[in-house]
Amino acid sequence: MDRKEEITGHLFAVITIAIWGTTFISTKVLLKAISPIEILFLRFTIGLIVLTLVYPQRLKIKKRKQELYFVAAGLCGVTLYYLLENIALTYTFASNVGVIISIAPFFTAILAHLFLDGEKLKPQFLVGFLIALVGIFLISFNGHSVFKLNPFGDILAVLAAAVWAAYSILSKKISGFHYNTIQTTRRIFFYGLVFMLPALFIFGFNPIINLLIQPVNLFNILFLGLGASALCFVTWNSAVKILGAVKTSVYIYMVPVITVVTSIIILQEKITSITVFGIVLTLAGLFISENKIL
């Protein structure tokens, strides 16, 4: 991998996280009009349609066994991850979920160590992980919240982090098949939506069109579908293909940082000195995990 290609991979990861870190605002707005499962299904449906329009060529699988990787990626990266995260939010605090989800890179590193060649667990990754986790904790609780365990919700959040780690490993495996990234992402979305169908019957799917087409709601669902789904899954999968599952996954540390910055700019929220310290620790952990230090 040459320097230019590596920079491109990091750029893809930064773009992805910059968008994913702002999606909470869109989701928060949309939750006033439609349910979490409705948001989830609509955003990935939009994403699938857009990716099909952008690159309509049909993906021809070379080996039947490869199809299983796409099935598993759709189940883990689209259906299970987002359902577990959304359900977890109904049982525990958002701050708890924010901290727990951020351990996904740790799970990714362990799975990569076990299943991927050339991505072995290194001491600096663990040091960076611990430093970033402290920073994320400070950011999420902003110096005045109390961390309370809510076993069921917190366990679901841990499962969501583990499922995302599995998706990262699967996407790295899929990148080794050397298909077009848009085609592979589209295939993953398709299976994710298929697995989501039973959840629609369980949780109900009846979006109110009059509310959905209101300008603010329409903008936010399109942002989630076009940006957070279609674009970001392509850029994330591209980053994983270039950098590997472990190096890309550590950018997840940046999500709380982006969220705080966005809250300050858009929601006019105040920033505390403890939050600033948390941001510094998170960035330090990111750089250490990326082998820039130590």
C-alpha cells in the first residue's frame, strides 16, 4: 500500500465518521414523526435505490460460498446492529450506549487477530483503546452525569458493538473478492432489508406520509438515506478495504467528538472543560491506536 492510497483510506474513514457523528440530530428530529424501525427501513431502502441508480450493473458472484458473506454482512451491519442499538436506547441511557458502542474497535481487533491475516493485536492498540475509552466516557457524561448500569439495555449495546465488529471483519473478507465496492454495498443493503422484514411485523410499519413529506422530515430522511447509508457505507467499506478492519474501526472513537462539536454548532449546547479534556484523550487514543505514537 503506497502513501497516497493510505491517505485516501484515512480520508474515507474521516468522511464516514464526520457524517455518522451528526446522524443523531436527524434521528432525533425524525423520531417525532416516525418510529425507529420505520427510520431504519426507509433510510436503507433509499440507500439501496440510490446505489442501484448510481451503479446499476448486476453483481455476478464468482463462487456460491461468497454469497454467505454478503448474507452475514447484511444481517450484522444493517439489521442486527441498528436494531440492537435502537432497542438498547429504550432500556438504558443514551450516554451508556454511546460509551459501550465505542468498544467496537476492541472487538474488531480481537476478531481480526483471530480471523484475518496481517491484522494482529498490538500493544499500542490496547493502550490507545483504554485512553480513548476514558475520553469517550468523559465526553458522554459531560462531567455531571452518573453512570448507571441497566443490565438488559447495556448488554444489548455490548452485543451491538460485537455485531459491528463482526461486520467489519466480514466487509474486509468481502473486499478480498475484488468486486466493485458500490455493488457489494448494495448487496449488503439488500440482505439487511430482507432480514429487517420480520421486525416490521413485530414493531409495526405504518409511517404517516403527511408527516414524512414535511420539509424538515423529508430532508432528514434523505440525509440518512443518501449520506449516512448510501455514501457512508461505501466510504467505510472502501476504507476497510484499504486500511484493514482494525485501523478503520478506531475512527469510531471520533463519533462522540463529532457529536459534541455538532451539538455546540447546531443545538447551541455549552462545552465544559471536562468535555474538552475528554476530546483530547479520545484524539490521543486514536493516534496511539493508529501506530502514530509508541
